[in-house]
Amino acid sequence: MRPNSLHAADLAHMVHQQTDLGAHGEDGAVLIKRGDGCRVFDTEGREYIEAMAGLWCASLGFSEKRLAEAAYRQLLELPYYHTFFQKGHEPSVRLAEKLAAIAPPGKEGGGLNHVLFQCSGSEANDAAIKLIWYYNNVIGRPAKKKLIGRMRGYHGNTVATASLSGQPHMQADFDLPLGDRFLQVSNPNYYRFGQDGETEEAFSARMAAELEALIEREGGETIAAFFAEPVQGGGGAITPPRGYFEAIQPILKRHDILFVADEVICGFGRTGNLWGCETYGIQPDMLTAAKQLTAAYQPLSALLISDPIHAALLEGSRRNGSFGHGFTYGGHPVACAVALETLAIYEERDLLGHVRAVAPAFLDGLGALRGHPLVGDVRGVGLIAGVELVADKASKAPFPAAAKVGLLVQDKCQEAGLIVRAIGDRIAFTPPLIITAAEIGEMCRRFQAGLDAAW
Ligand code: PLP
């Protein structure tokens, strides 16, 4: 590495996020300089197909001029305003109106009519946690506060959302989980945790029974909410087994436990419907969205809530003199303007139709690699997929964690011009939603080259 180079400065001063900080290697981190459609180029001029859309977010790729122009127009007209103290601005109002109109049906078909904007997915889920506690205090259930997440679930990195997430490495040495309000149920990865001879439906019923046993053990009167991603992203692109959400929801209803759908990855077409809730028949009380809301061109998230929860916020605000929650940049006008343009592009270009048209090529192309000696399972829906690497296909035995086979495959893919993400030995794919069938073919060829080089 040259002294005084960009890479040397990176190593000297940048604290990279969610990274093995000791593993940048001889050449340092890959620094991405520019993007073009589904491809990005690093500072050395190397080209990559970005099969993760950055962090599951750049749905329109890396060179959509209309979004840059929408940001510029808004920057010229009103670069900043807030939504505090009886004030607001048009882009946030228009966006809230739009999201309420396109939201999936909530519990019992009720609307998710009210929107609180934040900047990130973590903040949206963090706000959901705060609002759930607030709601139960206001309606006179101060003991109903515990939250249930799932092993390998990911809901963010604030103190509360990292406590809720089932990601041990995001808790270790951070003194998390904080307090005793965070509970976990098992990870619903059928391939990995299904028992010999157990059908998917029977596995789902077992997962649901485990949830109900936990609720009964803790006392339903102490449990406020269950959080779930329709498809677990950061857990390894884990699609729910057949019948899973159908089995879970009646249990939550029986114990009057709220369902928070974390649509931060799934929202806006990733699973082939606008919402993962539609794909899996989920009727949530709250929904969080981010990432593809702005195609990642601006940081923005939204927490959608039902009428009864909103009524409690009004009541709490009366009781306390104000609704005591808000961030300076929550619902930033430039981010809202970009989100409105993003949603307009999705509709004008029928992006959902496009996702449905190319999803078979994506899932079949990756599925064709099931025969590869390293591949145990390929699963997916729409344009999200996970490939599980195994040491032994017949027994499904995993590689020892220390072998870091997932990282090796990720590195070999990178050498072949493909950016994927290794989550342990699960390789995740979430390309930009605009990816074409030809680019999918190229993506699969580069993945095969990466697998072959790692084998
Ligand atoms: N929820 C899910 C399902 C996510 O995948 C993520 C991030 O990947 C988050 C929440 C956190 O979002 P952010 O990184 O914007 O805080």
C-alpha cells in the first residue's frame, strides 16, 4: 500500500462498520468510486456486478439521474425543515399520504394510516419499540412490555434494536441485550433446523408451538410485541417455511400481542409484491420501511402505525403536554422528495412487473448451482436469495466456523467481478430491482466462477 494513498488514509482514520477490522488485507478495503446501473467501479477501475444492491437497498441501481434531479430541485426550494412544534413541509405530507395509501392491510383489515419518519431502519424499529411501550402505558397496561424477536433476526443497531435482534456478535462486549425485556424464539431456517422427515408445515407448527410456550411461560400479560422480517435478510436470506406466518399470527392475536413487520429489506417489491406482508399474508399493527423507500439515494425510514396505536399517541400527548419523540432529520424534505420520485419511478416503469418477470431467471439461475459440491441449499423469492454452503451435502454438515468458507467464496466472487455478501456460510443475493435477465446470467456465471475458485 502506497503511503499517502487513499487506502492508507482509510486504514489510518476510517472505522469501518460491520467489518472484521483486522482483515482489510495488503491492499486495504475496496473503495468504490462510481456506479452505472447494476455495476460499480472501484478506485482501481475494477468493475463489479453489485448483487447486493449495496446493503439490500439500491433498488434503481447506481446511476438514476431522476433521483439526483429530485434531490437538487428540493435542495434549491427548501433544503431543510423539520416536522416539530406544529410545523412541517409538503414533501413529508405527500409521502405520508402516499405510504398510507399503498400500505398493506393491517390487523383485521384496518389501515396503517399514520407515518412517523426517521432516517434509518434502526431508528424506525427503535421508534416502534418506544411507541409500543408508550402505547401500553397510555392504555393502562404498564406490565405489557416484553418484545419477542427471532434468532438471526436483524432489526438494527441502536441499543434497543440490537437487543431485539438475534445477532450475538452485535451484542457481545456491547453489554447487550439491555435489561430483561428482549426475548428470542428459534430461527425458522427449515433447511438447517428442520428435523429428519419433518415437513415444512410441521416445522412451522413446531416453531409456533415454541412461541406459544414462551408466551405462556412469561405470561401473555407481560408481552407487548413480536417483531419479524417477512424474509430474514441479515440472518442469511431465510424465506419463511410454508405455513409459518399463518401459524404464528393467531397465537399473537390470542395473547393480544402486536405484530411489527420489519419491511426494511422486503418493502417496495423485493419479494415480488409491494410488501413482504402481501407475499406471506401478514397483517401487522406496525410496519417499518427504509432502504428501497428512497432507492438508497437518501437516508429515510418510515414507521407506519394503525389507528388504535395513533389514538394512544394523541392521548399520551394530551397527558404529557407533548409527544416527546423526534429527530432533527426525521422526514428530511430532500429525502422525502427523493422517496416520492422513487415511488413514481417504480409505478411508471412497472418495477413490480419487472421483478416478477426476471425472478424465475434469478431463482432458476442460482438454483442450477445446487449441484455444486459446496452448495447445500438455494432458497429465495422475488429478487432475494440465499445460498447455504455445506461441508457435506448429504448430512448438511456445516464447515467449521474457523474455516470462514463463506468469506472465501465472497472474496473469490469479488475477484470474479461480483459483489455478494457472506453471512457466515450463507451467501446473500439482493441485486438492484432493475437487473435484467442478461445481467442475471452474468451474475450467475461469476458466482459459479467464485464457487469453483473456492472449491
Ligand atoms: N431491519 C432490517 C430488516 C434490516 O435489514 C436493517 C439493515 O440492514 C435494519 C433494520 C437497519 O436499517 P439501517 O441500517 O438503515 O439502520
